[in-house]
Amino acid sequence: MRTISVSCWVLLMWLLLGSFTCWGQGRWSLQPYAGLALYQFVGDEADGCRLRPGVVAGVEACYRLTDYMSISGAVEYVPRGSSLRRVDGYLRQDHLSVPVLLHFHPFGKHVDMTLGVAPTFGLHSVMRVGEQHYDSQDLFYSNDIMVPLGVSYLFNNGFTLGARLSTGRRSMIRSDAVYQGIHYNLTGARMMNNEVSVIIGYRLKL
């Protein structure tokens, strides 16, 4: 398993510390969540990549700035990837994602509209071609920057139900790719992450 970057651990500790130090002030909430997702690569080099169903799970710490705006940070596990029809194989990239989101509540506390940025850090990456398995780090970048856009509804019992669209901002294909010992110049090749998820959570007031 790939070592998670120091910046990711620092942000995780900041979220946990912030949650406990602000306990009881009423503006903080903590929300564990999980859901189902569809992962897909898009771009010029994504022809032949299929939708891949999967899961998403994480925990989010949120601070209410005003009655109409909040800010949050989360840590979540995301198993992205796709089957590759051209070569009879698949690519799987497990990520640890760290979404930082702005929440807007234009219709009161129940409706939550979100927009933000989500750096993702590679945990494990593997590609299968035929019967052969490869460490895909030589062909694909392990880290990404996602832009999530979502909407959710908070029920009176604390449960939330939402949907989210996240689009990648960088091509995952390495410009200096190496495959079976051969170096390729793939500058300009575009194959970016794209995902749609439906998420259920439970909001705990702190």
C-alpha cells in the first residue's frame, strides 16, 4: 500500500482536532456517510473504458458560518477504475480523497448545495491486460484533483440523502509512460476521472 502524503495526514488531524475542540458550541457537526457510485474515464483516450459501479465511504466535519453558508472538510475512500475493452483488462485505482466544500442553504437548513475541490491520493493501483497484472504507476498518475458539485437533503431525524457529480481536472495518463520497458511520449493524451454518486449520511451535532 502506498504511503499517504504528509499533507493528507495533517488535514485529517486538523479535522479531528477541530471537531473535539469545538464540541458543544453548536455550529459544528460530524457526518459519517456511505453510498454507491458510478466511475468512468472521459477524454480522447477513454474510448473503450466502461462505467464501473463501486462504493464511496467517509466522514465529514462541517462548520456553519451563517444561516445560509457552511464549510466542511472530509476524508473518504474511493475505489475508481474501469474495464478496458481494447486490451481485455481493467484499471483500478484506490484513492483517499479529501474534499473541501462550501455548502449553501438557500432554502433553509434542510437543502444543502455544495461546491468545492477534492485532492485525491493514490493508495493502490493495478492494471490487468489479459492474464498479466502490472503496477500501473508507470502508465498512470496516482493522484488527482477533483471538483465535486452536489445537493443533499437533511431530514428531521438527522439522516441525509444526496447526489454528487465529481469531475477530474488532470489527465491520469503519464506524459512519460513506460509499458513493458518501452518509453512513450504521451503528452496531450487526456483520460480524466468522472463520477456520479448517491450518498446516505447521518449528521451528528457537536
